[in-house]
Amino acid sequence: MADVAIARCGDYAAVEEALLRALEPLGGLEWVRPGMKVALKANLIAGAAPERAVVTHPLLLAALSRLLIARGAEVRVGDSPGGLYNVAFVGRIYAASGMDVVEAAGAALNRDFSQRAAEFPRGRVLRAFQYTAWLDWADEIINVCKLKTHGMMGMTCAAKNLFGVVPGTLKPEYHYRHAQPADFAEMILDLDEYVHPRLHICDAVVAMEGNGPSAGDPRAVGAVLAARSPHALDLACAHIIGIRPEDVPTLVAARGRGYIPARAEELEIAGELFTVPGFRLVMQRSALDFARPFAGPLGVLAGKVMRSAMRARPEVAPGECVACEQCARVCPAHAISMRRGLPRIDRRACIGCFCCQEFCPKGAMKARRTRIARLLGG
């Protein structure tokens, strides 16, 4: 059985057939039984029209729902975006992102906004946390992610999508508790293991490049991917968009735990493993490159300085900012204040979580490389 299946798909009108081709090398949907309850954990980060490539496309979710319902399953689609986790807020996101077609396909949109506490003693860094209780309704969970760039993590796909099981208003707290990208990645892997979806499917028909995950640009990639491991799927997606695995902290963590090989070429792939030329990334040099440039205490200090100098950071585009103050409200480190109608970022307090960039409703907060990084070509 393949590690990852890749089905080319140039248009969402053909996405159901592409789903079938992607699922077939993994055994299809033979595991679905009549009466089974299946949750589709989508990426619904913000209320945005499907063509903007911000959310998992509703036509893909609708097609997958029809396939599951045809086998007798009951299907529910949901997510916890950043912000209030309630009927009004999430309902607006459902409406703005075109999720009515999911209901037309026979699935339900999640309306259970309760939360529960979880204990996970096996977690490396996350042993107790809050999660969205609607997932307990399901017999099985399918993680249906969107391929996008990401300011903090380089790329968001299958592994990072499961951060959506944390209720929206608590997300900044988890960013603050796990401020370093490597620590945040370990937290994500713990969440992945706790939730443990049966299957992972990636919407890469149209992905997002540039200022992702919510304010970048749509980029045609033309594929639907499926895998049993989120990390194998992410490794294949990193290859497709041309980002080094060592520049994606979740892939570094997964490699460290022995879940994936070093390169996508070492996976067993069903279909064509390809690369999209010129895909615009949020480039960050890997922290591993600068772990310790030379021996001794001075080497450790130099590594910290170099990592800081090479790391991308959020910056506001003054001409696009509307002074809504959302960035200041969402910042878990309280590093943003408003000065003369513009956000001012305290660089000493900023933890580089990119919550401000991720949740800016106008895309005015950008992930920028430092001048040193640009000079060195990082």
C-alpha cells in the first residue's frame, strides 16, 4: 500500500473523480460501514470565498461527503477557526466560504460548540489541553486540509491543520506556551497523535503561495493527495511546492520521531511526484543551519543571534492597514500597540507566532525576511 497517493486534478469540477483515484491506492473507503459517523475536519481559518484558496474548497468537501454517504455514513464537517467558537462567528465563516454546497450534498455542518479537557500522558510537550468536543461524536475522523504557505511554520498542510481542534480563542495561549517553532511543532505532533484521524486528504487543486495562510495568492497546483500519515503527506507536499523539509518545523519534528524519511523521493508514491516551479514561499533558513556554527559557549550564542537574524517576522503594510486593531487583540505576547492609527510591534516581546499576520482581515500584516536574510539569500 502506498505511503502517499497523488491524483492530478486541474479543476474542482473533476474533484470527485480525482478523490477516487487518490483513495484507491490506500484501499479506498472500504472501511466505511453503514451507520458510521465520520467527521471531516476542514481548514476553515476565515470567512473567504473558495477561489481565494484560504479554506478547504467546499466542492471537495461535498464530493467526499457524497462518497461517504453513498456507503451509508453520516457526515459532519467542521473546524475551529481563530476567534470566537460559537454559532454566530463560525456560522458567518460557513456562509462566506460557500459551505452551503456541503449541506446540499447531504452532510451536516457542525453546530456543537462545546469544549472538553483532554489528558495525554504520552505527549512530548502537550499532556493536557482543551479541544472541540464535536469530534467525540465521530467514529472516524478524516483530516481534509489545504496546501498553503505559513508565516511561522513555512507550510501548513495535514499536520498543522489539526491545530484546529483547539478552540479558537485558546489558540493564542498555545502559541504563547509553545513560542519557539520547534516546540510548537512538537505540540502539533502531539495533537496529531491524540486526534489520530483515519485518513488525511489534501486540497492542492489550487493552493496558496506568498503571504499565507490567509492573505496569500491562489496558485494552481492541480492535485488531490491522500495518505494515512499526515507527515508523509506533508513531506510530499513540501516537495511539490519546493520547500526544503528542514525549513518546515513539523517535518523536522516528524523526522526526529522516526515517522518519515529525509526526502519525499524515499516515500512509496502512487501517482506522479512533481514540483511546481517558482512557488512563492515564506522563506526562512532552517534553525538547524545555525544550531552552533562553532564550538563552545560563543558558538551557542552565535547560533542564537544568527537564527534571530535569519527568521522572518511580521511587518505591517501601512497602505493596507485599516486600524481595526485585530492584530493587537489577537497577539498572545501583547507585543502590539496602536500608534497613530498603525500597529507598532515590540520586537523584544514578539514571539514570532504570526497570529497577527494569520488573522489580519485585510492581509495588511506581512511575513517579511530581515535585511540580513535577504542579503544572504536566505
